[in-house]
Amino acid sequence: MEKIIKDRSYLLNRRNFLAKSSVGIGTAALSSLLGMNMFNSSKNGILTPTNGGGTKGIIENLHFAPKAKRVIYLFQSGGPSQLDLFDYKPLLNERRGEDLPESIRKGQRLTGMTSGQANFPLAGSVFPFQQYGQSGAWISDLLPYTSKIADEMCIIKSMHTEAINHDPAITFFQTGSQQPGRPSMGAWMSYGLGSSNDNLPSFTVLLSRGTGRPAGQPLYSRLWGNGFLHSLHQGVQFRSGKDPVLYLKDPAGIDRASRRRMLDKLASLNHKQLEEFGDPEISSRIAQYEMAYRMQTSVPEVMNVDNEPDHIYKMYGPDSTQPGTYAANCLLARRLAENGVNFIQLYHMGWDSHDNLPTQIKGQAMDTDQASAALVMDLKQRGMLDDTLVIWGGEFGRTNYSQGALTANNYGRDHHPRSFSIWMAGGGVKPGIVYGETDEFGYNIVENPVHVHDFQATTLRLLGVDHEKLIYKYQGRRYRLTDVHGKVVNDIIA
Amino acid sequence: MKSPINSSYLIFLICSLFACQSEVDNQKTTSTISIKQQQIPDKIDFNFHVKPILSDRCFKCHGPDKNAVEGDLSLATKEDAFIALGKDKNRYAIIPHQADSSALVHRIFTENADDIMPPPESNLKLEKHEKEILKKWIEQGAEWKEHWSLIPPEKTAIPAIQNESWAKNELDYFVLAKLEANQLRPNQMVKPTKLLRRLSFDLTGLPPTIEELNIFLADDSPNAYEKQVDRLLASPAYAEHRAVQWLDIARYADSHGYQDDLERIAWPWRDWVIHAYQKNMPYNQFVTWQLAGDLLPNPTLEQIVATAFNRNHKITQEGGVIPEEYRTEYVADRAQTFSTAFLGLTMECARCHDHKYDPLSQKNYFQLFSFFNNVPENGQIQPYGAIPKPFIKLTKKEIDGVLSFVNNLDTMAEIPLMVMEEMAKPRQAHILNRGAYDQPTEAVFPNTPEAVLAFDKKYPTNRKGLADWLFAKENPLTARVAVNRLWQQLFGVGIVSSSDDFGNQGALPTHPELLDFLAVKFREEGWNEKAMLKYIVLSATYQQSAKTTPELLEIDPENQLLARASRLRLSAEMIRDHALTISGLLSKEVGGPSVKPYQPDGLWAETIGGGGGSLAKYNQDEGYKLYRRSIYTFWKRTVPPPSMMTFDATTRDLCTVKRQRTSTPLQALVLMNDPQIIEASRILAQNAVTKGTTSAERITTIFQWATSRKPTTDEMETLTDYLAEEIQYFQAAPEKADEYLAIGAYQIEYTIEKPEMAAYAMVASAIFNLDESISRG
């Protein structure tokens, strides 16, 4: 409380300070010195302030009534096996060990890791499946908690992508292009919709490492990069440990009051320069320092989970007390959502089970199952699920045949881009449905295919954005998250 | 075609404002600009007023992409635009002088939703004044011109000006003529201290020392400034600074870039770039060696080293990829780098289909592609960790001899370097349907886009021939693109602000005659970069003050008329190097293996999968390697140095000729809390304490180092108060002073009590955080 009062008195002092100095300051400079966000609206797609706190994006009026205000994207990096989690294919057990029929494979591309295999032995899941919820969705025993929220979930079993290797596939999902250089989904959203708060970045990222396959696929900071958009839109990584955002923490020996003193002097000196040179960049700079100062307080506050009650930890599972785990990150995601962060991206590594899949996927499921479900239910009990879109999924699926030897209780699966499963919940998605279908081999899609660009278009649609109208012109070309493709999947919108 | 650009354009302020509009429509336009835009010029010019509209709103369906043309109408060329349309061939989109009979006018003004152009589903539309411009252009006779940048530049006449005494060289005539046409006056000259600061940062990326400032101030000879220019151009720091931009263009990095992102050794090539800048290698030679050094007659080892330029692209090691798919990407990357860096064209847009805006066909694209298609390479690094072929090994003997510019600091016995090599029998290139590696169609052979310049039969059909073509006198783009980048380095923005796009969708030159004047001068005087930079910085235009007024900001917010100098935030490299310089920590070593200075813990380790080899973990360097210029900071593409990225460094994924210049809260955090900056602040403070005896002297020293000027009385008062507050703070808690003064690896003896010392260090940190400290005005 004392802090708040102090901050207010600071604002008042600034106001007096400005009242005394008369010449050459526009309202812009005034607002910046008062600590409001003052971003010049300009061709780089910089944010502009709104009256109710936060900043406006480039979209003046949303194209549709929004169903969701924010997104929590639980990215499962490496490519979870849909055939062991959501896409139940008893035929693969019945015909276990038989070669994948050419009539199903149709000569389609395989990765270089299995294209040389002499045969492609069908591998049914060793994990039993049961039906859950009103839709009767099949979910494997690997996901006991997720199966309990079946009535909240929209499971899409007919996702497909164009890329068959990790780097291009994950880059494609996050940016709409297989090759690096484009802005991430979260950056597009920040550019289009702005920010709902003045103290935290609009797009945050949390990483965790899987226990199923600890040495899995790498991540790249470009996955949450701003590409050609203004760098204000880049995803800001929140990390466990003493410096939750890079360079956030004041150095040893410096406390908050001491930082405040420095900022006051800086503002005063910078202001003299503004008077002399009249460069609006100087007032922007002053505003950025104030935002940085607020972040230094608000980030540790949002990261500090000490006051979460026991029943919440219990809900998210034992890992949630361990900073840096997926479960702890899910809990943080909820706190970030509560504090006005609109795009929260988690990455959980380790789903790339080319071998020892039954063992590896157990670990991955243990890491993620309880906390993912808890996040959905926690949002629901807080009344936030209605306008928060939760997405769970990886960059592609896995093959119905075993990579390497198929033994009684062991197999691996190679990458499979032609069909895989993801799920969504909340944020205006129809709850309790299963969408799309694959053939009985779980190889090709037979009903309602959803391409990555369709998924991106649908996500934007739920946010009230027409994916064809969220554009940024760069090097003469109008770029979109969905490139020149993408169809909204209206069937899954409530 | 005598003069490509008619001087009457100068009367239009709107030209320059149009250029801005054509660049981006993402913005909510400021009121100033929109008012100006709505003025319809008296004389409509095709290139400056009409084409930007046609290209941006119409070419998508009526442009150069033949397969996308709707209604049989293309507006890309005069022949196509004036063609008879309809079943009876009795309708015309454009009938000169007859706007009312022109279908184009009807279709853009109609309110009938079925007829209106552009159609609503395109999400494009024409503003009222844009419609009026098109109509008026037809009324005035619909004169058609070639795209300005594709007409070879010719030496333009020096325009007349009233205030001739202001001008220092021809350049100023062009600038002043435009100012006078707009009833504006140039700004006063900048103060000498600020001038030397500007010049030092622009030419070397480093601030002037206090001694250098004093020498300059004391020098009353008529060529005092010129002496400084010559001194800076001759310094190794000049070469390092120029090389930074070249590394962006060449997408240089110390890692391979995809997936596991393994280490690569490319720095000997970087050392060559610095060496080439140091000795002022002519631009045509500099580029030819990099493009085709291996194809020169009896190539020297140095010429082959230069070709590593074409191998700086990303390379994958990911298991399971199809090598040919990635090899195709590498060739495409080389072709794209070539066209962006040297032609200012977005050739990559023609990979999947004919270019939507520029006269570049998909066939043109793959003809250019085929120049770069003959490298005996593999798309995938195999085995894991191997050096991608082709490469050479630089021996110790060579490094001691002909390659003495390679700084073999780690004394490696031999240094592998990926370079270019031409296959004895070229690979057959094809047009790839939709650009996909596995969909070859028509066979193609090396050739260049005829819309730019036909490929003369006298040239060999290989990269050497391509370099010859690039530097042909008739090539309309090469010199303009190069000289525009030099201008960008000195003014922050090019004469063509879209320095990466000289095509129909790019910005128009604010000073077209000046651009051509400089381009021709550059070419005729032997592509001499130091001479061109010197010529520009000696102009009165460059030496103006950056001070501005609300009125001028209103008239010309983007400073396109150059009635003042631009005030620019320093680049990522400059900011860090500035801190290292003023603290005296900067290592003077030039070249050598890239180094790993301070970086927050764990960044590399937390994103790796199982692999990554030597880059799995960031092993921070020690000693002088913490204080080397930022050009030497190790560049891991998938996790680039975060403090540099925060200040808009490029990812080095692709060729980039122009960086963003943003202002964000994360930048404030870096400047306040990065140990590199805090360490520099405390060393700077100690140096100032040694140098002066009073607090005023000491504060003045710090301030002068950081801003190149002395503080005003007012500023001194603020800082003295601040020092007193901080002394009080640290005296109350001396352990905090100990902690603060221990940040960073560099050990020194402090000569005053630590609480007071720490207070000075805080003052230094505050001063370094000033907007002025990280700007050059």
C-alpha cells in the first residue's frame, strides 16, 4: 500500500513539474511523463494508448464480435502421438505387425529416418482407450485428468500440415511459414489487438523440458519473434529463477527506491533535451523507462506464486511447486491471463518419440496431463474460460507404423504430417465435441480436414479478427499470418 | 530519354509524402500526412503519382503476373494497359484525354458493388483523392513512363538555388533547391562537438574521445573538419563499423541456423571483409570477389576466401530431411541475397509465380537461381557435425602469408572455411512449380531479368558473368542501390527509404536527381566508398543541426526534405561499444574468432534438444574477450545475443539491408541492468575520479565521455543533487556499495571510499542511460 502511495506521489510530482515548465511540451510528452504508455502510432504498427489502460492494436474495430480475449497456447513440441492419446484405432492392434498397405500410404512422403525401412509394421497403441463425456470422445489411459474435462474440449482429429521435419513444422505452426523470418502468432495478435495492460508485455513465453525424452527437440527464439513487426510485439520469455525476464532485476546493491531516484533524474534530464531538440523520440524514451520500472514490479508479482492456496497446487499437481516445470508454467499462465497478458505461449519439449515410445510418452503425459486439465478447470471456476482460448497441440503427429523394430511392448513412431490431433477449450469453441476423422488406419483424413492455416484463421476469428484483414506490408508485399490461405472452421465455433 | 527524372517534380512536396504512403498502409495515418495527400497535384506524373496506386491496389489482379490477370487487363505495361477489351474489342480501360469513356475511371468511381474496383473481397480500396489522381492523369493524356529505377541513371544538371553561399558541394544544391521550392530554409550548422560525435559514430561506430574533441575544437585551420574525416576513414574502427552492416547483408553467423544449430567457422571471411574495408577496396571489386572470386582467372586464395559470402546461408543437419529440399533453399537464399543486396529487388516474390508488382517473371527468378545452382554441396550436414562441402582449409603458413588479415588468435593449426566452387558440369535448373523442389517443369539457363538489363552474350554464363552484368555501366540499379545505402548509413534513412525495394511497391526517392547524381559519381569515380562517404559528410546538408521545431515536425515529420539533421538512436553494436570505449575497456584487437561476452545464464542450455555440440551451453569468455567490439560477439542464430536483439539487431536468418530503430521498455532494462553496462559505468566512474578532484570535475568528465559535451549548469545541479543522494544511500548501507562495485569481471583498485565510489558509478550509469548518450544528433 505504501508503495502505491509513493508511486502516486511520484505522478503528482511529475504533474507539478510539468505545470512549472511551460514551453514546448505537447500533451504527448505530458502523458508520457505521467507514466502512461505513449507510443507513436506509425507505420511500424506501434501501439497507441487506450483510455482504460493498455494499448490499442492496429485494428480499429474488430471485424467480428470476439469470442475470446486471450489465448493460452500449450505447445507440445516434438509431435505427440495422436495414436496413443486421442485417435483410437483398434484396427492397428488387430493387424499389429502387418505391413502398412500401399493403398493407404499411397506413396506419400516419409522422413529420411524411415523411408529406408524394408517394411512398415502397423503398431497399435499399447495403451487402452475409453470413451468420455457427452461426445463419447476416445481418450487413452495416459490422460486420466484430461479425460475428465472431455465436456470442455473440442478435439480436432483431422489436423494436417505441410512440413514433415521439426524445424520447418514448428516454424510453420507458429508463423505460417516453414522458413524463418515471419512474425509469430502472438506477435500478430499483439500487433492487431494491442495490449490489455500497462505493466506486462502483451505476449509472453514459458518453456519447460519433458521428462519423457529430456534430450528432445530444440526450440528457437525466433518461434516467438516479431519478424518484421515492431519489436514491441516480440514474445517476452518469462523464466523461473531470480531474473524472470532478461535484465529485469536491478543489480546487486540497488533497491527500488534507488532505481526510482535514478529514473526521476533521468526523466528530468531527458526532458531538458526534449525541450532543446523537440524530438518526440525523447518523450517515447521517457515513457519506456516508466514502463520498464513498472514491469520490474509487476513481473515478480505475477511470478510469485507463494500466495496460491494449497488446493490450487493440488489441482495442478505436485510438479506445480517446482519452478520451471510445465505444471508450474500452467499456473503462471493463469496468473498472466488474470493480469491482462493476452497471448501466453508455453512450450513443452520432449514429444519426439522415434523409439521407446511407450516409456517416453508416459513421462510426457505425466508432465502435462494434470496441469493442462487443471488450467482449463481453474479458468472455468474463475469465469475466465469463456473468453480464454486454450490450445493444446504439437507441430505434427506420428506414424501408425513402427520406426525400427516392433516388439511385444515397444515401438517408435516417425513424424506424420497427414493427420494428427489437437484440442481446444474455452474462448468460443464448441465444448465437448470431436471434429474430423481419420481412416481406420489412422493415416489419412477422411472427414473435415483442418490445415494449419485453417487453425490459424479460426484462432484469429475467435478473437474477432478476419485473418485476411490482419496484414502488414513489408518489402512491398502484404503479409498475413495465413499467407494467402486459410479457411475458418465455422463448425467448431460455438 | 535524356533525363530520367523531370525536375518539375521538385515542386511537389507531395512526392515525398507519397513515398511514405506507398511504403506502408498498416498505419493510421497522421492527420498532417493525410491532409497533404489529399491535395491533387496540378501535373500528374505517372511514376510518382499514378504507378504507386496502380501497383498497390490493382496489380494483384491486373499486374505483371500473367497467370493472375483478370478480365484480360494488365496495367503492368503500356501495351497491355491500352489494349482493346471485351468480346467486340471496343472497350478500353484507358483512353487518353477521355476520362469519361475510360472503363478504368468508371469502374473505380462506380457505386455498384458488382462492378467496383478493387472488388470488396480483395480487402483493398482506393481513397477519394487516389481516384481523382487516376482520373486526372487520364484527362491529362495518360502519359506512360518506365519505372524510375529501371532507367539507367544519368548525370543530372545541378539545380539553381538562391542561397549559394550555404552550399559546400553539389549535393547541397539538390537539397537546397527542394527546400527553397518548399519555402523552407536549412537549419543552422551543428555545434562542433556534436558534429564530431555524429561523424565519429557514423564513420566508425564509436564516440570521439575527449582528447579528439579538444583537438578538433582547438584546430582553427580551414580544413579542420576534413582532417577529422580523413582520420576517421583511415582508422581500423571504420572498417569494423562498415563490416557490421555487411554482415547483416551477408546474413553472417557463427552457427548453421536450423534445428540443432551447430557451430560453423565463418569468421575468417568476416576478417576479410574488415580487411577489404580497411584498404578501401572498390565496391565493384569487393562484390565481384564475393560473388565469383573462384571464377576469376587464376584466383588467389584471398579471392576464394571472399566467396564465403555465398555460403553464409543457414544449413540444416536435421535428421530425416530430404537433402534436395534444403539444397533448393540454399540456392534460393543466394539468389534472394543477390537481388536484395545488389539490385534492391524482391526477386523472391517470383519464386512461386510471376512477380505481382514488378516486371519479373518466375522464369527470370529461376534463371537467376541457376547461377547459384552449381555448387557441389549437400542439402543436409552429414555426418552430424561435419563441415558442409565445399570448403578449404586455411593453413598456418597461408595465414602467416597471403591471408595475414585472418587473425588466428586461438592459433588453430588450420581453419576450415566454406567457400564457393563451381561444378565442372552445371546442374540443370528448372522452373519449379510453386517453387517446390520436387516439381520441376521447364529447363532454364543462367540469365538476368531483361526488365533490368539484358544479359550480354559477351559475359560468361556463370557467377563471374553475373558480376560483370551487375557492374555494367547500363545496369540501372547497382550504383543507385549502393549509394543509397551509404546515404542511409549517414542519414538513418536512404534517399529511397525502402533500401531493400526499388520496385513498384518500394518508396520513391525523395531526391531523385540527387540519387542519380551520386550514383553516376560513385560509378565514374571508381566505386570508391571512402571518397563517397567523405563527399557526403563534407556537405552542408550533413552538417546541419538536428534541432527541430513543432512547425517543422508538422510539415515534415519524417525529415524527408532534410531541413535538419536526423537525430538517431545508436545501433545495438554502437551502444555496447560506446560503453566499452568511454570506460576504456574496449579491446583494440581486430578480427579473430567470435567471442562470448556477458549473457544471462542458461539461455542456450534451456532451448537445446539433445544436440548442439559446442553450442549446447554458453561458455562465457574471460579477460579481454569480454570487451571486444560487438561485431565479434558470437552469433548463434536460433538464440542470438539477447541484449543486441533488444536493440534491433537482425536475426541473420536472411539478407537484411535495413534495421528497425525501435524504442521499448526492454531496452531500458538492458541499459539499466546489463552487467556489461554497469561494469563500464563503474570503471568510467573510477577513471573520472582519478582525473578530477571536485565532484563537478568528475561529473563533467563522465558526462562529456557519454555525450561528447559538457553539462549545463542546470544539468550539473541535477547530477550533483543525485550524487549527494546516492552517497547518502550507500553510506547508510556500505555493503550495498561493495555489491554494486563488484559487478563484472574487471578488477580495479578504487581510490576513494566505496560508498562514494558507488555513488559515482550510479551517476555514470544514469548518464549512460540518457537518451542523448545512446543517440547521435
